[in-house]
Amino acid sequence: MQGTQKPLLMFRIPLLLAAAASISSGAVIYSESFDTEAAGVQAISEKGWEGKRSTPPAVVGDPPGITDTIHNSGTYRAGTVGGANGALDDYLFAQTQNGTAKEDFFLYTTTTVTAFKPSDYTAMTVTWSRNGDAVDAYHLTVKVGTNWYASDASYTTSAAGQGVTPAFNLLTATWKNVMTDGTLQIGTQSETYSTLFAGGAEISGIGFYIDGLSVNSSANRTIRLDNIVID
């Protein structure tokens, strides 16, 4: 990766769920730290994730999509990095190429999440680490049925490696559909918590929608995500 790697910042988002059957505290529903014994960049699919970007070719993961998953400036890509990387260790990333136009990315699970019902829990916490270059905003996403939704609440950074600690209440949140056919974007269809998870609807995937990853005329720009835990 080009550029100086910054220390990771931990973002913690409490997801306060509708009262229902009580689940014992401390139960981990999902955990991914992108650990790998291999060094260098691997395809995003190595960890059961996929990636898309906002302009063609839309799919940056594997399979299918851009097959270049090694360090190579001048490419738009997503992947996982393994090996000794200082404070970063192993992580998930998306990266713009040199240029002037910001890009949106959608990074999401394909096979690594066992479906669960939010209505089964009285409290839930999602944590992750993030560093890298500036973005306009990024959103936590969930898969319900066959559709993806991005939280209306968003997170941002004021500079590379810096950010804020968000407070996110799923009970009162508004979700918007993620449009993945054609040009990638967050749509205008809105769902409240009560309508999206009505009737015991399940979450079967999680991810992040990155809105406006910064660009530079002479260097790639990267967002890095790691240590994702739902408990």
C-alpha cells in the first residue's frame, strides 16, 4: 500500500434491539479479524467477503472481477492484507487509483455470517477498527432477505487516520436500500427498525458502504477495516 499507515481507531456502535427473548450477555454472534498466515494482498473472497465500486467495472472483488490482488499502483481494488504490517496487522481494504474522481465502495459478507434475528436480543454491540485516508462518509450495512440496507447514520474522518466515536441506536434508526445493479449507490427507499425487522426478519450479512473515498493525483488512497465483532 502506498502512503503512511496510521494507527487504528476503534469505533464502537451500540445496537439497542427490541425487547424479546433474553440472550446471555457476552455471546459473540460474528467475529472477523482477517487473520491469515499468508503475506501480502489476497482476494477479498479469501475471508468470505466481496467488493463493488461505483463505476464500471463495478465488481472489484474475486470472483469475479479484477484479478489483480497484488500491490500495483493505478488500480481500483479491494482485498485483504496479511502478514506483519505494524499496528495494522491483517485487515480488509478498498483503494482508489491515482486520479481526480472520488469513488464509492461497498464491502460486504457473502458466506461468513450465520443468520440471526435481532428480535431474539435485548442488547447488541458492533465494534470495528478503521484507519486510512479520508472519506466523505461511510455506513454500516446489513442484509435482510435478499436486499442490503445502509444505516442512515454515517461516520466520517476529518483527516487520514482520524475520526469520531459514533452513537448508533438501531431501535430508532432509518435504513436506506443499497442499489447494486448498475451504478452502485445508496437509494431513497427508507425503512425504520420496526418495519425492516418486523415478523422476526433475520440479518444474514453485514458490511460497509464507503461514500466518497478520497483521491490523489499521484498516489492511491485507502480505507482499512479490521476487528469486526457483533456480541
